[in-house]
Amino acid sequence: MAKRQKVRVQLEVQRVEDISPSLRRIVLSGDDFDTYAEQHGDDTDTYVKLIFQSDAGEVKRTYSVPFIDREAREIAIIFVTHADEGFAGPWACSAQPGDVLTFEGPGSGYRPDPTADHHLFVGDESAIPAILAALAVLSPDARATAFLEVDDRTHEIDLPTAAHVEVNWLHRDQMQPGETDALFDAVRSWEWPAGRVHAFVHGESALLKTVRPYLLDGRVARSDISVSAYWRRGVDEQGFRQWKSQQDEAVMRPEV
């Protein structure tokens, strides 16, 4: 594939679908679809920078594009909507058909390796869009395990895949006050499979200091792990972006 070019496009909201109490899928299309689609590629962790306007100028937020339908000329972006702060979540909560979304990209860096013996997915709501896209391309003979943290049982969703996948849902309403390492504890308790494991670990920033070093301690080769922080507990979006800019680029998603 030729080198991907960054493009800025505008697409219109076609329909809005609530897939859980905190996840909203927004399907977009429009005249700029072909311009974007030419650059989309086949990685499952494809992402773009959504562009919003503030008093200070443009504000950009990074979101996965887990779905593209070239025949219908549509893409879908899934938003976490349980917070009323920031720009992207509130926009998604009020989005209606005909609304216009401006974004630039795409960027990417992960697709499940079909030669791996096992696939491991670890994340929270923010990682579910990219994990959905990854599960959708696994072959029928692929084997995978997912550890996903959500608010409660009502936030679980279907994860369509042809592969053999064990999904472990972790519910915050069942955790002790102050408990923040449920995903790490679940991964440490997992019976490690035989063979080569290909891992995707995305979500809250603590995963970089817990799950990532655990996997790299002789369990997963550095080249076989994709890891990135999407948010940071206790800080707003701006605080997270300031924190992220100070981190090691090797463990973060590259900029679009």
C-alpha cells in the first residue's frame, strides 16, 4: 500500500445508535467519503482526530474508526458518552442526522497478527471500538481472550467474531471502593496459553505501568504488543493531553 496521506474531511451524521448506556455509534457519510476511504488502509486500530471549535480555536480529540463500509460509503465512530465534560462526548450526546463532523487522519498501527497462537485484548470502554474491529477480522481458527472493564452488566455488548474468544467482563459496581487494578489482577490470574501471544492493551493510563510491564516480563515480545493510554484517572481531557505529551512515545499511539 502507498504511504497513507493525512486528509481533512467533513462527513454528515446519517444515524445514531446507542449500543450500551455509555457507548453511542455514530454513522457518517458524505461527499468526502472517497477522499477519506482512499487512506483508510486495513489496520483495525485506525483512528482520526475529530475537530471541534472553542473560544481559543480548534480542539482535536483522537477517536478510533472501527467500521468502514465502502459499498454503502459509510464509516462509524463509537463515543463514550457517560461524561458531560469536554467536547467529543457532549457532541455525540446531542448529534442528529445532518450534523457535520470535521476530522483529519487517518493514523493506525495495529492489526491482529494471523500467525500468532493467541490474541489478548485488555481495555475499558474507550478501547472497545478498536477491539470490536480486531475481533471482526479474526479467522475462525483463531483463539483470543478479552478482559474488558465496564460500569456494570448493562454495559456489556455483543462482540461479533468468527474466532474462538473468551470474553471476561469486569464490573466496577462489584469492585471495592478505590479499587483501580481490576484489569491487571485479572490478567495476572489468567492461565497463560501456550505459544506466541499477540496483545492489544489500550485504555486508562495505569495499564502502561501495570499490564504492560507484566506482559513484557518474558511473556510477550515487545514487537507483539500494542499499548496506548486513552485517558487518565483524576484529570480532565486537557490534563490528560499534557500528561501524555510527556510520556515515552514508544508506548503511545503516534500522532495522526
